[in-house]
Amino acid sequence: MPLVNATCPGKIEVHADKGGPIFVNGREGKLKRFSANYFEARDASSGVVISLSVNPDGTPLVSYTGKGRANGICELH
């Protein structure tokens, strides 16, 4: 897992250290690894799920799914 800092719609802040863990709005999310290039983290208190995938060139792509089926792509910074 790469180092990631991102902001998602709805003022959701995401931070991941290289190798994990992933933090959602400052709280550590429950991390699930699906492959070497795809991870999900769930924030139990807000119900937000962060999806983090790593493209073949090593760049991350972060998206989220929230309450009421809200979803979107997060902006990396």
C-alpha cells in the first residue's frame, strides 16, 4: 500500500501510511486487502468505505462509498 493523502467529497479526509494503516477522518479504518493492488478500509463510526487501488504505474486511486449510496473519486494531495 502506498503513502496516500486524499480528500473525498463530503469533507472526508483519508491518510494511509506506506504499508498501512488507513485513517478516515483521523480514525483508523478496518483494513481489508483483496490483492496486492486493491484495499478497502471501513470507518465503523461513519459507515464510510474507502477503496484504494494502485495502478500499474504505481499511482494510487482513492474512492469512497458513504451513507445513502453516496460515492465518488477522492482528490489526491
